[in-house]
Amino acid sequence: MSSSPLHYPTTDPPQSDLLAPPSSRRLPRTPPGSNGPLFIPSSTPRTQRRHDIHSSNVMTSPTAVSARRTAPLPRTPTADADDAPQSSLPAAQPEPATFNAIWGTNVSIVETASIFGDFLRNFKPKWRAQYDDANDIPRTNFTSADPNVPSYPDDLRKMRLTGETGLNLDVVNLLSYPPAEKLWWQLQKYPQEVIPAMDQALKDVMITLAEDDNERPEIIEEVERAVYKIRPMGFPAGNMRDLNPSNTDHLITIKGLVIRATPIIPDMTQAFFKCLKCSHTHRAEIDRGRIAEPPACTRDRCAEPGGMVLIHNRSAFANRQVVRLQETPDVVPDGQTPHTVSLCVYDELVDIVKPGDRITATGIFRALPVRVNPRQRTIKSLFRTFVDVLHIQRGDGNRLGVDPSTRQPGERMPGVGGTAMDVDDEDDFPILEDEEAGTSRKADLERRLKDLSRRPDIYEYLAKSLAPGIWGLDDVKKGILLQLFGGTNKSISRGGGGGGPRYRGDINVLLVGDPGTSKSQILQYVHKIAPRGVYTSGKGSSAVGLTAYVTRDPDSKQLVLESGALVLSDGGVCCIDEFDKMSDATRSVLHEVMEQQTVSIAKAGIITTLNARTSILAAANPIGSKYLPNLSIAQNIDLPPTLISRFDLLYLVVDQIDETADRRLARHLVGLYLEDTPANAGQEVLDMETLAAYITYARSHLHPAITEEASNELVSAYVALRKVGEEPGSSERRITATTRQLESMIRLSEAHARMRFSELVELSDVQEATRLMREAIRTSATDPTTGRIDLDIVNVGAGAQQRRMRSDLKRELLNLLGANGAGGVRWAEVLKSLNTQSTLPVDASEFSEVVKSLEAEGLIKTVGDHQRRVIRLVPGAQ
Amino acid sequence: MVSAALSDALTDPTHLLQQLYVNWKQSSAPDRPPFPDLVARHFAGIFQTPETLSQIPALNVKQPLERHAPRSLVAFDAMVQDTSYSPEVYLSEIREQSGGWGLAESNEDALPPDELANYDNLDERTVLWAVSIPGESDWVQHPDQSVNRTDAIQHPSLLSKRYQHKFPLPDTPHVGAKVKIYTDLSDQPFSPTDLVTFVGFLTNEMYDLTDEPIADGALCPTLHVVFWKKYSPHYLISQPPLSDPAASVEELIQWVADAALGGDKDAAEWVLLICISPLISRDLPIILPSLSLTGFPASPDRLHDPPSLGAVLAALFPICSSLPLSLELLNERSFCPESKNEDLHSGALQLPHDNILVVSELTIQEGTLREKGLRNIESLQTVLQTQTLNYIFPFSAYPFPTRLRVIVLTESKRTAIVKCNIVLPLRPINPQKLYLSSELILPDAAILQPFRQLLIREQSTGANFLSEAMSQHVENDFVRDRQAGIKVSQDDLALRITIARYAEFAMGRSQVNVEIWERTKALDQRRQARLIDGK
């Protein structure tokens, strides 16, 4: 904060040169956040300093101007560009070692500064590339295209142009530049001393560079006045749990989640005192968090004791903010609660992080004694610890990092630097505990997963590892496995509207079957490993609703819970048990979720549509609690066909009594309990964590595209599936496949390719997808009366056979009524006479369906109720 | 010698500590242990036996902070509630004396001016919040006293009220304290809900020491730990082994049935089986123990009389708590622990492992369940299904493993709100005794003791509880039943094996035999018959 315009004449001789001309003090204030003259009062030549370093020995020498004129540093000639970098330090560097060594060490400040100056001038990206290759890490991108051209001068020019004062320094560059290597550990051990030296070196280079570029004098002057700051970054991030007193005053890097940030705190950096008697003024700098108030007037002639008062609005303040950083879930050890540390951020870094951001912060770890009383010198035996932050890197926006939409477009990270990335692209691995070894462990895991993916039996292996405790159900497991991998989401760029339609990649699976067949357990298992899974029971509580009611059931007079709307997690798997018992309201939400992948919420007059890209794994019980094989699936479960048809795969899990199967099942279960571990005899399975990691990796890294060959196969498989419905010698067609099935096949093929870690969907993928589809259709869409596959059973709830029967029934009914004239016929009588005509008995419910539909067509009407119902033809309708 | 050391440690532990420090400073052996380790070893040595340990005054509801002299040595049987505090950095030496264990905080003269602060002497201590064990039965806390609940409630500690949000059970008096541990815990950190006996100096300090002193003084009991050990209830000590476990089991079932379940012996057996269920790995498709007693007749005086089951189980098991659900409780209180302003508030489900939780739906009435209530029901459901409880921190939730044995009482014929894995319709013969209208008359402690002992034996890890022959038997049995057209599904079989395992445990056998298997099967068949009956 700059001084207020209130005028207090300064009479303090040593600093009288700091008095700003009145005109400058009336400059309009620039809003905070911009790098305007609020921080760099361009015409106020007050000694600026950075507030994150409370160094005891501020560098005063070497003045760049004199050094520059006497001994210009030689530049590395372009001729040796292919050689290893040589130290181009001038031999004639004057080094008064007694003055500048860090106390207790042999680290010379001057030497450090000159090494760093050399680094800034001569570091070339190619050395970093060599270093990256040697250490087997991906190459770092630099802004400058030519790896043989020193990269920093460009950055420095950019700083000069933009007025930016911070230089992000990737410390790995120090490591890859042999002459500067030792700065790497000096910086970590003595940041307090080394950073001011580096700042000074940076300023010197800035000035030289500006002069070499023949800048206008006022620009050079501005450069000379500015405070340049090194913002180091790129040290391996440690765990905040490992911070301990031995780290005090060292440079550390930690990762975490911002949970709280205080408002900006004005931190006094320079106090302005005025004598009440003689109006003499005095300035006092802050020293290790304290300001020495002069006991008496500093003017010898006055020396009035206790007469100095603090003038607040002439004192200088810095922006400070305290941020609470919490460990991210991936580094918290199992069974532990996350730790938090305080970060102090200063100046430009204030307000660039918001609660919820994942950041990597580099700073100096400090421990300050806690005072018993602010007015006393006695301290508690306790120390307060915090980190004075020098550099902040914000995390990836894909997960709990920054939501870019919450930021102003102009708001960006301060500082200039070739390798400084705003976003650190890190993979979201579920098992990553130790960040110290993070990179290597991540690579290790990646390698392991890739090895796994090369197994020829990977498909079988993974399917077996899914819910190993549940015996059998191989195809069901395979289907669910593919669901977990999922297809790719596609949006067609051509077409009308906003960029054409979007096609979902999520695969929905429905399990229907007898109670006690472990459906719920499969669901629970999937819930455990699926990313962002939700487990809910259709009947009981919903996942997270808005409200629900506890009411008395009107029939049973018992308390029931009526759940509210279902809120699904975007990008996860939603497991719904007792799908058939779900309330209509929830079900209607699912219609939208399963096809449009959105949820619409109406509240307080506002309708919002939220993304709900979730795949659904549901389990439903048959109506009569036992699946009746001689009825079709639509008759067996109490679900609207429109909803059933939205499932890509529908499996019947029927509890069949079969001695060998039963025996194997019993043995499997007993064996399981014998061991108390899921290691079944002779069956090796993948543990849950690795399986989850495998799926997560595939989902985030692979987006397979369909090859020519595969697309041909898809077409022919679809045609073949449709052909099943054609019957030779019959004009009637059963529907065996619709475009929905084709889309499902595409999704399944993609998921299968993903499972193989392949970027291409190949023939084998399509073949397996087709097989799975056919299996699922065979079990679910077989007409129980004809034994043929008829997808309309699933799609509209009645198969071709049934439809034909209905139309026969309709015709006969109309005939019957027509024969009886206008008087109408009693319900029971119609049924009876129809039964006498037909070879098959006419089902009563089927009959009422027919009557209802004829009524709807306006051909007949019924009068009376119950026993006395009479059916009449509507006169003139035909 | 030992007794002298013991009385020294009890009368003037501070002096002993300083003496230890002087001795430690003088010994310049290169392999001398860190001072906190030495302290822990020394004090643990003095209080090695349970008898000596019991001589340390206890910190509990009956003897809260106010009843102890400042800096006296106390023992605190506690549940770790909150481990999310940052470690504190303190000066380990001040003027040649130890600066830890609250020595400097309590003695104004010992405080150093800031120039004396030597950064080399900085050390770190772990800070956590511990509360008295929620749901700990009275007979465990006061083995030699007759049960007298009212006494404790008459003296609610003021301090405990201020920190009531750190205790899972609402409206229950408790003691909470900040615990500071000086030994290095990085190898074996405490987790929330760990049960630990902390021994240390009891002081009354500022809640947040880094704050400046405030007039109203947010003081809290603080325990500077000299040593700690895993909590083990003392009542198990020196009891003769039971002569005939099987007979005692029969007796026990009958007693529970009569005292709490209206004479329904099957229900009593199921309840006990759930209560003793041994730990089973979470990955298996095993029915985790949770039992719903449906058709529980409503109390004539619905809201005031608690079901007697809670009291009966509390008389038998060391840790047992009740959760009477009501719309108010569900909508107002959080079941999951939740960190608010960096203070981890406890949730009703933050309970120690092996806790028996009697959830009662009987107290619930018609009304609206708000979002919080729904979340609470969901958390309870998750605990039943996966035995994990989420701890809510800003921007993230952390699942913690838990091990609660849940029994739900509901009036409905089917499970209404909380879904359990095992459903049993209650068939009381004598419904009057289901509720605790007056004080529960407990049999003599001498009669209860064998029961307690029977129920809390060392838990076997339980490998090989089925012999080869027995597994063959189970297998054949299953196939035979299915062929005979008896309805047994895969889930039924899994449940029966699990229950057989509990039963084997209850009988004190190491392996399931045919008799136990048949008994379990019959028990489960009777349960299924009741279910069909109920429809």
C-alpha cells in the first residue's frame, strides 16, 4: 500500500531522499490485482523490498551500475554451443569473503550472485532437455523455440515490457546447468540469504540487458528502481506431515488443498513516527516481525522522551494473507485425518488462490515464538509454524483444482518464466501416497498396468477379479467390467443446433433375477471400486435428495420413507438396488439421465439442467419375487418398457436348481470362508486397488477410435442381428435389433478396446461386444411362447406373438359384439364365449388390456362396474 | 524400591520428570534415547502391572478436571476423537530444564524471554483430542461400585459442555481433553476411534496456545502424556475360566430373552450372535452383522421409555450405545464427523470398534426429513453395508473403517428406514417387558460376570473354522436341500455359514461341528418361516 496523500513533512535527514514529490502521491489508485503502480510506485523511489524474505543481511552491494561498467561479463560465444556449459565467471570478480559468507558456512553471497547472473545469461533449454532425458522424465517445454539460445533473456525482456517483477525459476534448470548446480542445495538450505543475492543478480542482469537493448533512459531508470523477485519452484514436493523443526528456515515445497484464506491483512513494513514536540519524523523498518519504537525523539536537540507517536497513514504496509492448506486425500495415509499448515502469502501472491484450489506452494518454513503477551518479551515455550510462500502453482482443473470459470479472464498467475506452468498436469491415481517418491511410483504403477494389459487373458483375468467372492455369472461380470471402462463420449460437430448431437459413452446394465442371487453384492462391489460411485436402494433412502418424508403407508399403517429426487454424480457409476421399487418421480429423472445425460432441477422458479454423465448399474427383482420362465421379461418385472430399453445390457440371473452347479457354488462359498481371504483355490485375482487403478488409468488415458475393419464388422453384426427377426415365408417381422443396439455395440467395442489399453477398436473388440450383446439379448428378449428373440418384448413390452394374439382377440371381440346388436354383452359372458371359441384359454388380464385399447380407440365402451360391467359397441364407429 | 518409586511418581511426578531430565542431560552416551522415550519407558516401568496402574487417579465423568490438583498424574481411558490438529513445536529445554510436559506453561517464571530461544532445542509434540469412551458401560468404569447413573449426571462438568460437540453421543456427560504426546508417533499414528489409556500430567490450558490470551479464557483440560497403552478393560483380570460354556450360553439366551425381548428366545439368540460376531474381512461378500427386529410393539408411552434391550446389552457388553432416531435428531445432528473451522465435530456414528449400537426407529414420527437427515440415514446405511464411515473435511470426505454391530428396532413389519442384512420379525410372548418403564433389575454381578466373560473372550482370527469333513457336509447339505425343493439361495448359504461361525464362537469351540451347523440352519429356517408368516 502506498502512502496516503496526507502530508506529513519528513525531517528525517538520512531518508529525506525518499520523500515523494507531491504530484506522484496524488496518483489515482489502481485496483488491486493489476500490476500497476500500487506495488511499483513508479515515481516514488522508496526502498522497495520483498516481504516474503525477512533477511537479516540485505544485500546492499554490489551496485550493478559500477560493476557493469568496469567488468562486463563475457557472454558465452556461440561457437561452443555444442559443448557442455562452461563456467564463464569472470576471474576478476572481487570477493570480500569476510563480508559476504553466510554465517557458519563457506557459502559466499557474492559468488552465489555471480553464478546466478551467469545462469540467467547463459542457460539454454538444450541442457534441460539433456537432463530430462538422463533422468527419464518427460521433456519440459520452453517458450523459445531454439534450444541453443539462452532462454532467460527472453523472459527478462518480457518482464521489462510488462512491468512484471517476478521471475519463476524452475530449480531443475539450475541442476541441469553444471556451474549453477550448487545453487540448488544452497537455495534449499539458506533461502534467507541466497534469494536476496539472486534477486540482486536478477536486477543486475535486467539492467545490463536493458542497456544492451538500447532502451530509453526512463525505462532503464524504471528497471533500476524496480524490485525484482526470484520465485523458485520445482523442488520435489514433500508431505506436510514430514515437516518438523529441523526444516525451520529451509525452502520447502508442499502440495495441498486450500481450505481457507483470510482477507488481506495490512502488514506494517515501515513505521512512521513523529515527535509530538518538534514534529521531527522518523522511520523504522520492521526487523524480524518487530518494529523498534524510538524511546525518545531521534533528533539530538529535542530528545524528548516518549514523544514519538506512530502515524499510521504514513507508514508503509505490505499485503499479507494467511492461507490454510490441507493435505489432499491422495497423500493422507489410511485411517488418518488430514493435516493442515498455515501459509503466509505476500504482495502479488495475495488472493490468487481460493478455497478449494489444489496448489503446490514453495516457501520458507518458519517457527516463531508465541508471546505470552504482546507487550512483553517473555515467550511461551511454544512456537507457531507457518510457511512464507515464494511461489504458488495451481493444480489441474480436471479434478478438485481450479474451476476456470470462476476466475476473471484477466486474472493470472503473477511472474514470468519459461517453464512456469499455471496448471500442473498430474494424473489422478487412486493410490499415490508419498509425493516424495510420487513421480517414480506413478511411473512404476503405470508400467505395471501396462504390463498387465499385455496379458493375453487380460479380459478373463479382469472379469475374474471383479467381485471374486461371487461365483459364476461370467458374462454378467464381463458386461459390468466393460461398463466400468465405458465407451467414449462423442459429439458430432456437424449437424444442427449447438454443434450437433452428443452421444453418450456410458453403458447401462440391468440385472434382473431371483432374490438371493448376489445381485446386491455385485452392486456393492462395483460401488466400492467405481470412480465416484453412488449406491442407492430404489426403495429406501435415495442417494442425496433435497427432502424426503416419513409418512404412514395408507395400507399397512406403517412408517415408510418417501425419498426425494435422486442426485447423481457426474462421471461415475450409479448403482441402484431394488430398481423396480423406485418411486415414479425418481424413475422419470432416470429417463432423462439415461438418454440425455442431464438432470433438470426445478427449484424456486428456476429450472437448471445439470450434467449427469453417469452410467447406471441397476438390479431389479421379478414381480412375484420369483422369475417365471414362461413369461416374458416385461411381464416379469414391474418396469415401464421405455426405461428397460435404455439399458445396453440386460441380464437375467435365474436361480436354477442344478446339482453340479449347486455343488460347485457351495464349494466356492465354503472355500471362501475357509480362508477368510478372497484367494480362491488356484485362482489368482487382481486386488481391488490395482483393478481400480487400471480402470481409472484406462478411462483417463485412452480414447479408442474405430478402425475400418471394426466398423465393417459392426455393420455386418448389426445386419445379422436384425436378420434374425426375418422369418422365411412370413411377412411378419420380429424386431431383434434397433439402432439402440447398434449404439450399444459401438460403446461395448470401445470399452473392450480400452480394457486392452488399445487406441484402436479392432475386429476382436467388436466380436466380443457382439457376443455379449447377443448373450444378453438371448436371455432377456426371448419370447417365452415361441422361443424366438424379439426385442419388442423389451422395447414395447409385448412380443410379436403376443401382439398377434391381441389383434385376433380384438377382431373376435368386435365380431361377438356386432352379432349381439346394440344391447351389449356382459363382461363375463364375453370372456366365456371367447374361451369356447379359442383353442388357448384367454387370459383375463390380456382381455382387459384389449378392452381398454378398444375403448381408447373409441370403438366400444363399458358401462357399470365390477360384476355388472357391460360392453357395448359404439354405434356408427365402424 | 518399587513401591517408593511408585509413591514418588504419584506424589510429585513433576519433580521426578525434572530429575530424569537432569540425569539424561548428564549422560552423554552416544546411544542415549530421545528424552520423551526415556520418560515413557521410565513411567511405564513404574506402572507396569494393572494393580499399579489402577492406583493412578482416573480422569472420568465422576472425577473431571476440577477434582484433580493441577499437574497431578492421571490416567484417562479415552477414545481418540480428533487427530487433525497440527503438531506443536515447543522449546524442549529452558534454562537447563525440560520445557515439555507443560512445565513452562504452568510456571510463569520458567518462561524465557525471546532472546533465550535456542532454535536447536525445538522439538515437536503430537496433539489430539480425546474423549471418555462413548457408550462405556457403568460396570466397566466402576467395577467395584453398584450401578448408579444419577450420581454422574448431578455433576456435569462445565468444561465438558463447552466441548460437547466433540462427543458422539448427544446430551451425555463426558470428559474431553487435549492430549499432547511427546514421543515420536510417526510409525504408529493414532487414528480416530482408537481406544487408549493415556497417563500424564493434567493441566488446564488455553484451547489454542498460539492465540493471545483472551479474557473469557477458552481453557480446556490438557493432558501431557508421559506414557500410554492400548486400552484394555480391567474387568477381565483374574477370572477363572468357565467350566461349561455351552450351558452358560443357554442360560444367557434365556436371560436376555426374558429381560429384553419379551421371552423370544430366537430373537435373543440372533441378538447375541450379532453382538459377538468376530471381525471378518471386508472384501468378502459376507453378510456384515446387522440385525433388524421388525414388528417391535410400540411402547404405550412411546417417547419416554427406552427399550430394555439397550440396558440389558449394556449390562453384558463393555461398550454399548443407543441411538433413538427421531426427526429432530436426524435433521439437526450430524452422524458423520465433520470438520468445521478446522475443528472436527464428532458425529453420532463416531464410535469405537466393536461397539454395539441399538438403533431404535420406534421414536420416529411422521414429518419431513431434510437434506441433512437424508445424509444421516445414508451414512448409517453405508456403515451397515460397508462398515465405513465418512469423515467430512472441507472439499473432501475420507472413509474410515469402522466396526459397529447394529441392531435396529422397528415397529414396521418390514424394515422401514434403516435396512439391515438380517431381518427377524419379533414374536414376544410377554410384551410388557420390552420397555424399561422402571429401573432394570439386574441380577447380581456374580451371575453376570460369567456371562460377560463368555462374551468377551479374546477374538480368534478364525482361520480354518470349517474342517474338511464339515465343509463337505455343508456342501452336501446344500445340494440335498435344493434337490428336495427347499428354498435355499446362494445368499442363504452365505448367511448360514457366517452365522455358524458366530455360533461356533459362542459355544467356545474352535470348529463348527454338525450339531452347530444344524442348529444354525434350524435357527435361520425358523427366521425365514417367520418372514413368510409376516407377509
